[in-house]
Amino acid sequence: MMKFPAVRATLPATLLAATLVACSSATPPPAPPPPQVVVKTITPSEASVTVDYVAQTEALNEVEIRPRVGGLLEAQAAVEGTRVKKGQLLFVIDAQPYEAAVAQAKAALALAQSAFDQADRDLARVKPLSTIDAVSQQELDAAIARHDASNAQVEAARAALQTAQLNLGYTRITSPIDGVIGRAQLKVGGLVTAYTTLLTTVYSTDPMYVNFAISESRVLEVQRELGMALDQAAKSNRSFKVLLGDGSEYPYPGRLNFIDAAVDSATGTLKLRLEVPNPEQLLRANQFARVRVTTQNLKDALLVPQRAVQEFQGKNYVWVIDAEAKAQQRDVTMGARVDPNWIVAKGLNVGDVVVIEGMQKMKAGIAVTARDADAPPPAPAQAAAPTEAKPAAKP
């Protein structure tokens, strides 16, 4: 009987030797390519440092429309929210009671005038008789008193007629200024009370005021940065930018025309006001906006994009590519933000190459492939055209 242990022992050894030969002949995998980043070379450039303040618009003139006489509101002549001119009719109050008062005052004036005419004639008759002692001095004095009293009654009746005519005219309420009429506070048919009921408000729209306030600590800083006192800035032609609620810039600059005399002790702020043209009616009263004040104009500022600056434990740093194309981390001290850039106050020098895209790939000392952000992007590689398959030859 034959035995096979020797064959079983030599077979695994043969396979192991073949495996070792195959492994020794395999080439190691290629090293990964260096990461690609986008960089920007630091060069000095001009920059304007600005500060934004929350502001609110105000109408140059805001007039509350209240009636001078009472009665029922008969008509509303102006449409709410539309532009009105000075003297344009807005509301009409029932005029019938005031027309009757005018008629009554005219009758009273006619009665007083008739009494005065009679007293005047009596005095004219008495005066010649008094010279020849045909009438007593008492009768002359009585005639003069009746004449003067009648004259006073005429003046009083004439004033009453003027008052009645004024009240009749007050039943037609007109706009005292050019502007935009607000919402009516009372509907037609409502009862109005003289000098009390608010009918509506008319807002002047061109020009407009823009009010804002700066903190007490910023007052001296702004004066130093402007190079002049605030009251001198108000008298100068210096303009200020106004930003609307959607972030867009208002097309007309504002001019500083008012500075409060004292700092508000409750808020610790100083109130300022701009005057801006509003020909297209873009601004409305009580609209929120922002005032942008240029505080510094720098000629040799070092700017980096804000996305290039990273923060860790309260410190800022950027990645810099050295002369050997290797990444190095650099701590920096930042200044004011100038959208979309950031002024570097300390930590960078002119000519430094800063990474602005691909920071997540960075490690200290690794080599990178850098592309300048100002250089045009490389053209995409064209794919080779596919070759048409040749038909197989017939056997």
C-alpha cells in the first residue's frame, strides 16, 4: 500500500514560493499628487474704511389734518396714499348749519347798520340846534352816545359775519403743504369735533430727513477721522451714503444738516440728521435705512479676502506658500473689514502668497500646486475622439 505524506508536505511549500516571487516583482503604488490651491499675492492697494449706522427716515414736514369746525363728514375728496398739492381739497364737512349762520350774521349786520344810520341822522339834526341853545346839552350827549353805540354794534355785527364766513370756509378742508396724504382716520358720515378729530396726515416727501445716532465714544473718533469738528462737517459739502433696507445704495447722497447740542443721557448717543433729495419718491416717512460713513482712506493697505482668514481659539491665521512651494501657517492681526476683503494690520508683508481657496487641504510643510487667482483658469483638456470600430473581416 502506497503512502502520500511526502507529496502533501511539498505542495504547500511550492505554492508559498510562487507567491513570494509574485509579491517581490510587484511595483509600489504611486505617491498622491500635491494638493491644488488658489493663491493671491499680497500687494498694497487703496481702501476706504466705512462704518454703518442704523437710521430712520423722517418727513421734512408732517402735518396732522384736523377740522376747525365740527359737524358731519360729508365727503372725502382725495384718495389715500396719493400725492396732493398745497390748497387741494381733502375733506368736506356738512356746510348747511354754517350757511345759515352766515345768513343770520348778514341780517344782524343790516339791522345794526340801519340803527347806525338813524343815529347818525339824529346827531346831524341835534348838533346845529345845540349851537343856538335850542336843545339841551343832555340831549346832545344822548344823541352822540346813541351814534357811537350804533357804530359799535355795526362793527360787532361785521365781525360776527366774518366769523360765520370763516367757519363756512372751514367746512372745506384743504392740504396746507405739497406731499402724500396718509390713511383717512374717519369715514364719510362720521361726526368730527373741531380741533380734536384727526382726519389724516399729510407727509412732505422731497427732500427727506434721515436720522441716525452715534455712540458717545465714537463722537471724538469720528471728529478725528473726519479731520474736523462735527459742526464744521455739517457746514461742509461732505456727503454720506444711504443704504436702503434691501442693502442697495440710495442714488442720492445725503448732506449733514443737524447735530444735536447734547448727548442723550439715557442712551449715551448723539443724534445726527441728513437731508437727501427724494424726487422719485423712493423714501417714505419712518422707513429704516443705514448711513455709511467713510472714516479712513488708506493708500497702502494690505487686503486679503475674508474667506482666506481662519480663526482658532480667538486668534486669526492664514496659510502662506513659501519659496519652496510649501504651506506655512501664519498668525495675523486683522483690522477693519472692507467687503469682500479684510485689512491685515500685522503678520503679512508685501509679496507674501496667501491661500484663498483649498485651505481644508493644508498641513504645515506639505508641498502644494498653486494657481494665481488673478491668472486665467486653465483650459479644459479635450477628450480624444472615439475611433470607429472597423467591421470584422469575413473568413
